[in-house]
Amino acid sequence: MAINLTKGQKIDLRKSSGEQLTNFCVGVNWGAIETIKKGLFGKRKVIEDVDLDLSCIMTDANGELADWIYSPEYNGFLQQHNYPLGKLMSKDAALRHSGDDRQGDVGGDDGLDNEIISVDLSKVDSNIDKIFFFLNIYLNKGQNFDFSHIPFAKIRMYEGTPSRVNNVHSSYDIVTDGSYAGKGALIMGKLYKRNGEWKFDAIGEPTDDKMFLQTIQKILQNHAK
Ligand SMILES: [Ca+2]
Ligand SMILES: [Ca+2]
């Protein structure tokens, strides 16, 4: 049975067999906003793209930034401002991002996650102490919505691959959480090491950030030490 995570819940990463979970996916599944508009020529369906960005940062035992995964799509801007460039794989190759999804599911929930970070804890560099996952809404020009407008948005940890879900370990429903209304970013949770064993803390903290760099700053200030 998958665990339904609640905010702040700390869980062990164990399979139902009791074995440690080391290879898994952290995925986010969401839908585009579909509305029926009445026009001059009758009703028509209007689809508004929803671009969520799943990212993560890794910190060392001193709470300093050690590595990161976020979209290279922003590299022009990042380079201009001397920020570290985006990339889809961690330096130790333990974490990999499936790539940017800019629309969300159209025509209902397809049951698969739109952005996924695959994790192999056995490969994580030994100086990494915590791995934080976070989610940002990227608003295209003219767009103005928050988590409460998205038809569905769910986070889960599961065994499998980006295209196949074998066994769901735990899940969290973003859209049904009323405290995320009006918010554009979410510090989802962190993997952390305790006595040599990785565990997960479902932080579930929404923020007003307009860009992922602000979310990274908040994590480093409030959660990494
Ligand atoms: Ca995206
Ligand atoms: Ca999907």
C-alpha cells in the first residue's frame, strides 16, 4: 500500500518487503487547464498550457550547495547573471531528470508523471547529506494562475522508470491542499541521511517565489543547515 504523505511527515525508505529502497523515481503528474468558452460560434474548448518545473539541489553536511538539477532552458539568463547553469544530471550520475514538460496532460490524467527525477541512492556522492526536491510554476507571458487552478497535480515516489510505474511507495496530492492556493512554488521534501540510512521528510512548504532561484535561496537559508 502506498503511503499518503502529509505535510512534515518523515518516513523510512523501505519497500513492503522491509528492504531499503535505493532505486526509485520522484515524479510529478499534472494536467493542462481546460476550459469551455462560449463564443460567437458556440462553445469551444480552450487549453492553457501548464509548465511546472521539477528540480532538486543537494547540500553537504555544512548546508552548502554541493550540486543541483534544474532546467537548462534558462541558461541564457543564468549565464548573464553568473549563476550556475542548468543541467539534467547530478555530477555523481545518481540523479537524472526526464526533461522539461511545458504543457501537462491534455484530455485528462494519463497516469504517468510529466517530469521525473530518477534516483539511485547507491551512487550518491558521500559528501552529500541532503537532497531537496522542489516545484515551480513557470508562467508564460500573459498567464496568471497558481496551484489551485490546475485540474490535478500529484507528487509520488515509485519504483520503475519514467515510462513504467511498478510500485508506488508514497504520494502527495498538491491540488487538494488548500494552503497551496495563490502559491507558485513548493518545497516538496528532502532525502536525508540518518545513521547511514536515507530517509524522506515531506516538507510540503508553499512559497510565493516567481523563479526557482528564489526557492533555492529559501531552501539554503531555512532548511539546509
Ligand atoms: Ca516544465
Ligand atoms: Ca501525466
